[in-house]
Amino acid sequence: MRIAFLKIDVVKAFEDLELNKEFGILTRKVYSGDLCPDHAEVMILGDTVDWAENNAADLLIVESAGLCLRCSPYLNQGLGIIVLSSISGIHTPEKMGAMVSLADVAVITKIDLVSQAEREVLIQKIKEVHPNIALMETNALQGNSLNRLYDLIKNSAAIDKSNLFLKGNPPLGTCTICVGKKEIGWQHHFGVIQKLDGPIAEYLYRGE
Amino acid sequence: MLQNITIFPGVDKGGRQENFDYITLKAGETVSIVGPTGSGKTALITDVELLAQGDTATRRRVLVNGELPPDEIRYNPALKPIVMITQNTKCFADLSVEEFLQIHARARKIDDRQVIRATIDLANKFTGEKIKDDYKVTILSGGQTRSLLIADAILIGAAPIILMDEIENAGIFRQEVINLIQNTGKIVVFVTHDPVIALLTETRVIMENGAVKKVLRQNELEITAAKNLLEIDKKIGVIREELRAGKAITNELMAVNFAS
Ligand SMILES: Nc1nc2c(ncn2[C@@H]2O[C@H](COP(=O)(O)OP(=O)(O)OP(=O)(O)O)[C@@H](O)[C@H]2O)c(=O)[nH]1
Ligand SMILES: Nc1ncnc2c1ncn2[C@@H]1O[C@H](COP(=O)(O)OP(=O)(O)OP(=O)(O)O)[C@@H](O)[C@H]1O
Ligand SMILES: [Mg+2]
């Protein structure tokens, strides 16, 4: 399987270098800077799908920092996967809102650091937020017990890139995404826009 | 109904095939897993707990009643026939003891309202300083945490397979634990460095370099040896409790316990 990987982070990320080195896969990263990472994703994901396709990738993995937890980066297609550490706090599933409730799959990591009972307590908390989520647990240092995830990925349907939408409802606001336009790709938006290659438009972007 | 589990070989730390055909553990069987530190004892019981299917570092596979366990059993705590006491001695959840047990009881689909009270009372039989319902689980000591988790495993987990990783290390009353779970028809597996526990079990699995090196059955002589060791252990236990209570060693104490 040919894999392409994109990391969207706010200020600094190394996953593109690390994953490329360790697995020899195609990788790249984008910094969202003063944008929220979900906003950045909506802008660039259309281009990114083209990039993955042009490079003959079978699987595109997008890792997003997803920080404010009001929205979520999940799309109407593909698999939405939340990766949650066993020690991230017992109330995290409730606090993370759409990040948990709109995910298809939850992968619990660091199970080597907690007791079985505590793992099951966290799982129960997640299920109470999202009863139908596909759950699995792993020691990510070893990649334990992830056959179920691999099967879900292998069996997931192909993407129709002309029909990509955000799964969740954006908040009320004044930006194109905030007012509810869910189409993927900067062509569909105005205001603060960003392309995969190239800077955010100078005249609207107020950074450092 | 759980009748048995079967472990199929994987590879050692160097990637070489393990040297056994399969290991079957039957309901009611007691097993110990021994071997040097780092030899893969925890890894072996973790394979059982995860019902590994070639997707762990050891590549082992585990069958339940001779069959591939379905996904529901692997991933749903309410259906999982296994409880495990790990070496962890800390809880991170910001919950009181009572809340923690209530949520776990929901996860395991236990409806009995008395079970929370019973679990805390049982935990307090294993530990010196009492655990209270409204304590946060995060402030419990290592020994208290493990006592609570063992009581939780017995009454809330309440599964036909119980895996315990070095229960002797937590300073709890381990004999109480062993007495409770023996003869309950469960498969009981102890990872241990304790000769008393090792000799008391019917089957002994010896680990080395990440692989099963040998599987031994308890022999007649070992049953006698275990009884003797248990006597010595009780005497040491009396002295331990005296010291814990702030008493000094007296001639009488030594005479009662070690006069021969
Ligand atoms: N013990 C243990 N450590 C883990 C596990 N998974 C990750 N770690 C460690 O946790 C740290 C953080 O892991 P990352 O994968 O970078 O975490 P992340 O969530 O991607 O972090 P950000 O991208 O910065 O949000 C690293 O030191 C990992 O080695 C696990 O399952 N068990
Ligand atoms: N067959 C194997 N292949 C690869 N790695 C292994 C294998 N067996 C064990 N390991 C790894 O070796 C390390 C030590 O193993 P483990 O924790 O199971 O040792 P242990 O016998 O329980 O030690 P201790 O007595 O100190 O608790 C762990 O990181 C474990 O994942
Ligand atoms: Mg161990």
C-alpha cells in the first residue's frame, strides 16, 4: 500500500521528517499559524487529495493538531480516527466534544502505563459519549493489537473528491467556514484563504 | 462457558520461533510464570489479556475454547472473559474510589448495587491502611491501589480468567488473595518471583529472552516443599506485621516463630 501523510500543526511539527525516515512514505506538513488547524485543513485538503492522487497513493493520512475542540476535522468520507492517550484525563472524552462524538474510530494509546480497570473506565466514558464508536487499545510503542484498525482502513471506501464536506457543523461566525460553507478547497472560500503551496494572502493575514 | 484457552507460539526477542506446539490452560488450573526480569513474563500475560492474534511484538496467537475469539470479546469489556492485575501501582483518573468502581461496574455490565460496597470492603482486607469511598483514586498508595484493583478484578471484573503480575510486590496480604481465588474454577495465572506462589501452582511456565523456555507440572515433592515454605512464610509474616506495628523483636517472638 502506498501511503501519503500530511501533518497540520500550529507552530512546530516533526512527524513529516520522522515518518518519512522510519517508513519511507511520502510526507509533508503545513503550519496553520494564526488560523485554527481545522480551518487550515478545509483550505488545503482539496489540494492535498490531488497531491496524494498525483503521487499514486492508496491511502492518505491526515494528522491534525485540532486544538479548540469546538469543531472537528472529520469529513463525510474516509475514516475519522481519534487517538486518545490512557492518561489524558478521565473527563477528556466529554471535554473533547465533536472530536470524540463525530469520530468513527477511537484508538486508546499508552495502555502499558495504566491498569486494565482504568483502561475500561476510560472506554466506558468514551462509549457514553459515542455508543457506536469502534474502539481499540494499544501500546503505541509496539503497535500492539491493531489488526482491527488495519482492517477498517483496508476496507474503507474510496474517496470521491468532488464531494468532500466537513462532517460537523461549524460554529456561527463571519468567516466562510464559520458561516457554514463546508466545501473543501480554497476555491470555495474567501477571507482568510490558504493554498497548500504558498503563503496565506498577505492583505488579510495578520500574523506575528 | 469458558473451558480453556490455548496459546500458540510466537517469536523470541531475536525473532526466532518459540519452541513449543501450544499451551492449553483449563478452567480451574493454576499457573505461574517465572523467569528473570525482562524475560517476557508481562508480555506473555498481556498477549492473553489482549487475546493477541499475531498482532503484538511476540506474534503469539490466543484461542478461547479452541476458537478464534470474535471482535466483540476482544474489544468489549462487558464480554471479555479476562481480568488482569498489572504491575502499575498508580491510577490517573480524577475520580473518587466510589465513582471509579461505579463506572467500571457499568463497563462490565454489573447491575448489583451492593458490589461497590463489597469491593471496597474486600480491598480493605488486603491492605493495612483503610481505603475510604470518597478518597480520590489518585492519592491511594501503591499497595492500596493494587488492593483496590485486585478486589475490583474479583468482584467487578468477575471473569473466568484472572492474570496477576507480581502481586507479592505491593506489600499487601497476598495469602488472602490466593486463598480467595483458589478453587473457584477460574484459570489463575501468577507472574511471580516468589517461590511459594511458584511452587503452589499446578503448572509453571519458564520464560527466557522473550520466549517460553519450558512448561513444568508441579511434582509431589514440590507440593510438600510448598507446604514447608508456606509455614516459613507465615512465620515471616507474623514478624513482618510486628515490625510494621512498631514492635521490637523479642526472644519470645523468635522462639514462637523460629524455634526448631
Ligand atoms: N509508554 C508509552 N509511551 C507512548 C505511547 N505512545 C506514545 N508514547 C510516547 O508519548 C510521547 C508523545 O507521543 P506522540 O506520538 O509524539 O504524541 P502526539 O499525541 O502525536 O503529540 P502531538 O503531535 O505533539 O500532539 C512520546 O514520547 C512517545 O514515545 C504508548 O503507547 N506507551
Ligand atoms: N517475544 C518478544 N519479542 C519482542 N519483544 C519482547 C518479547 N517478549 C518481551 N518483549 C519486550 O521485552 C521487554 C521486557 O519484557 P516484560 O516486561 O514482559 O518482562 P518481565 O519478564 O515481565 O520483567 P519483570 O520481571 O521486570 O517485570 C518489554 O518491552 C517487552 O515488550
Ligand atoms: Mg513484568
